[in-house]
Amino acid sequence: MYPEECCGALLGAKDRVERLIRLANSSETDRRRRYRIDPAELLDATQQARKLGMDVLTVYHSHPDSEAYFSPEDAANACPWYRYLVVAVRDGQIRAAKSYQWDAARGSYVECEFKIESPASAE
């Protein structure tokens, strides 16, 4: 956690996130500037999602004391079937977030729209 990069998976169905799973940053280098998700841990998150009738929709990570951009290193280590959410954190507080997905026509990751909604009121 802050000031290190955090990471995890957002689970849901049909582009609606229902659950967040925190995953360990297993980077063996500077965790303030790098993250790594153990593939076995991501597989476990996928299995948890399936048991709940969901999928891993998005992989997220933070950029401590930096901006919410998809770096060349992020792209080099990404899987094209996931969307990615990059969260800018300054002084331990979320300041911005941007979502990215693979664009096969461009051969690169591009920023994509995402929307945060408040949960419906319980009646």
C-alpha cells in the first residue's frame, strides 16, 4: 500500500464491477514505481470470480505520487484481454483514475471510458 504501488482485480459481469480483490505486489524491485501480480494469484482471482458467476473485468494498480497513465512498462507486462485501471495517488489520497484497453487496430493500449456509479439504495 501507499507509498508502494498497490494492485488487484475488479470482478463483475457485463461491464459492471461488483467486487474488488486486492492482490499482492510481488515486484522484486522498487515497489514505489513498479508492480507485479503473481500469475497464480491472478488465476486464483479468476477462479473466485467464476464461482460467483463473474469474470475478472479489470486489473488495477496505483501510481503513487504520479499521474494516472499507462506506462510503456505497464503495456509490456499487460494481457490484452483485460482492461486496466490506473489510479493516481498523492499523499495517500486518490487524485485521478484512467482506464485503458487493448486496441488491436492501433496495436497499443488506448484510454477508454469508465464510469463510477453509486450503488442503488436499498429499499
